[in-house]
Amino acid sequence: MTTSTTDKAAADPSTHVQGIAWMLVGTVVFSVMPITVREATRHMHPFEAAFFRNLVALLIMTPWLVSTGFTALRTSRWRLYTTRALTGAVSMFSWFYGMAHMPLGAAQALSFTQPLFATLLAAVILREDVRLRRWSATVLGFVGVLIIIQPGSRPVGIPEMAVLLSALFGAMSAVQVKSLSKTESTSAMVFFLALYMTPFSLVPALFVWTWPPLEAWFWIAAMGTVGTIGHLCVVRAYHLAEASALMPYDYIRLPMAAIFGWAIYNEALTTTFWVGAAIIAGSAIYIAHRERVIRRRELDRSARGLAADTVKTRN
């Protein structure tokens, strides 16, 4: 019987704390990411910015490959790496477009619908048994989305739909990351993502290509560096602690994005927005809590079954 990394983390409080620490660092770093995207997309199309973000990440990770050697690239999970990169590319393109055209706080709030989409995918695609409590929390979360975008009072724009599309494909990617983390190292996962997504993102970027001016290269470098460091921290956190335990800390990005949007871009957010954002965050955190409770029950049931089998064998 094998034990996953997160199972071990659940039994080791120090490892759990390390996971939370990595998540907090990643959250703070990722909070700066929308600013770099916004500034970079002042000089180029969001698709081109996404390509440069992946290219810089690949350049940053190349020294790791040189130091470890090509043996670090040995894997039997090429298919999962490929599908993860495809879903990640769609999520990134959509997210960059939304960040370029929406208030930072509102875009960040809508991006937190990813756990809600994950619940839908678990039920529809994975045939997971999703019961009333999680369905109720999911429906309530999407009510929060409606409160933010207010479809009846104004037209729902492409940026809002782009961020929701990003959350949907981000949920697909997250499921694959969870599977990969059971066998793959943090550095390998980040390197392979950059290796795949750089050519994937180049194709659509060529259709909107313009050479960035000199002042844009600082933001290109910052965008790729911040994204890579944040990704490394978050993936490391998922190696050390359960996703359900880490999720509440990820929501620190919401008030930070709102503060940055207000302080830097003079983007004021209404009370209605905060109500909708609180509903989305609360629903997602509750879903994570229920998943954690269900997982613990399954582990306890499995442990009791193993103990019973051991007793029978001895007898």
C-alpha cells in the first residue's frame, strides 16, 4: 500500500506548516503578477505577453536542467504533461486577457471560481459522488459570480467571460497537477510546463505580434520571474500539505489585488463586489473543507479495512 505525499503531510505537523509557509510566499508573489501583466499588456497583446511569460520561465529553469542533467527529464507521464500544458495555455491566455481589461480585484474574484468548476468537473467527468452540501455551496458560489457581473443591469463583457473560462480550464489543469505531484518533482513539473507552453503560446502570439518597445522588457522580465517563483512555491506547497488546507491562504490574493488596483490604478470596488467576492470565497473554502472531511473518512475506512484484513490473515 503506497502513501501519497499529502497523506504523509497530514500525519506530520511540521511538514504541514512548511506547506502553508510555501503557500503564503507563493500567494504574496502571485499578488504582484497582475500588475506585471497589466503593465506588459500596455505595450503588446495579451497573447504575446503570455508567450513572453512562458519564455522567461523556460530561460529561468534552464540552469536547473543543466545542473541536474537530462536524467531529470525521465518520466512516463508525457501524455498528462501535454494535456496539462494545453489546458494551462488556454487558462493563461484567458486570464491575461481578463487582467488587461478588468479591474484587478474583480478579475481576481472571478478567478476564484476555479474550485466551483472543479466540483462540476468531478461530478460530470470523474463521476464523483458530489452530495447536497457541496452542490449547495457550488450553486451559492455562482450566485456570487452573478452578483459581481450583474448580467441584468449591464452587458457581460468578453473580459468577464475570459476570466471565467480561465477558471474552468484552470480547474482542469489543477486536477492534473494533483495527479502529477504524486510522482513528479516540483522543479520537473515547472520546467515541463514552461517547455510545453512556450511553443504552444507562440502560435497565437504570432497572429498579433508586434516587437515590444524598450520600456516593456522590464515588465516582461518581471512577469516571467514572478510567475515562475510563484509557481515553484505553490507546487512545492501542494507537495507538502493537502490542497484543502492550503486554499484559505490563497484568498489573501483577493484583498491584495483590490488594494493594488485602488492604489496604483484608482480602481474603486463597490459594496456589491465585496458581497459577491465573499460568497465566492466562502463557498470555495467550504467545498475544500467538505472534500477534506470526505478524504479523511475514506482514509479511516481504508485503514480499518486493512486492519481487518491483517487480523483475518493472522487468524
